[in-house]
Amino acid sequence: MLILIVEDEPIVALNLIEALEAHGHQVLGAVSTRVEVSHLLRIQHPDLALVDINLHGETGGIDIAHRLTHNFAIPTIFLSGQQQLARANQDAALGLIEKPFLAEQVADCIDAYASTCAGEQVSFPKVLELFH
């Protein structure tokens, strides 16, 4: 799968890239602003986006997730400790992986999602709270 990461903490983004690539996924990019997301979307359309809600101290990730989901039909998963805010915006994401998490846990969730997209029936790791 081609994954877009929207995360403003460089070490978190780097750990996610390494774990996802180790699981055979490609990462389109790790960005932290709406402008950077727009630029990457001009290059390629990801299969899935992982979006942090709090970007640079603001809740801009919600707007980005809404845009990805509703304007570009890109499935999105929130990566955040903001459970209530994520749940209040369920229309913008498939689910939530609560921070703190291990990058390997996120990669396992993406593997399960990819298997589901391929028509397989799988159990999602408990770290992923599905909204739909």
C-alpha cells in the first residue's frame, strides 16, 4: 500500500516510515501541513493516510482528514491521543490509533487493512479503534 503520513513529530514520522517499509508498504511522504499534503496529492494518490490530529499545537489534522476523505476519497486513520475529538469526527476517518503507540503496532494495523482491501477476512489489532 502507498501511505501518506501527516505527523509533525519527526521522530514519530521516521519510526512509522521505517516500520511501514519493513512491512512492504511504500510511504508517499511524511508531512505536517495542509500545503504539503496538497503538494503530495498532485504527485500521487495514496491508498491510505495516517493523520495526527494535533499538528503544531492546533487541531489542523481534522481538517486535513476531512479533506482527504471527502474530497479525494482517501481512507484515513487518526493517530492521536485526542480520543474525544477523533470520535467526534468519525466521518473523517476509518478509526483511531491512540498515542502513544509503537510504530510496529501501526504497521500491523495497516497490514490488516490491506488484507481486508484484498478481500480477506482478518481481525484488526486491538490498538485500532474502528469507527465504521
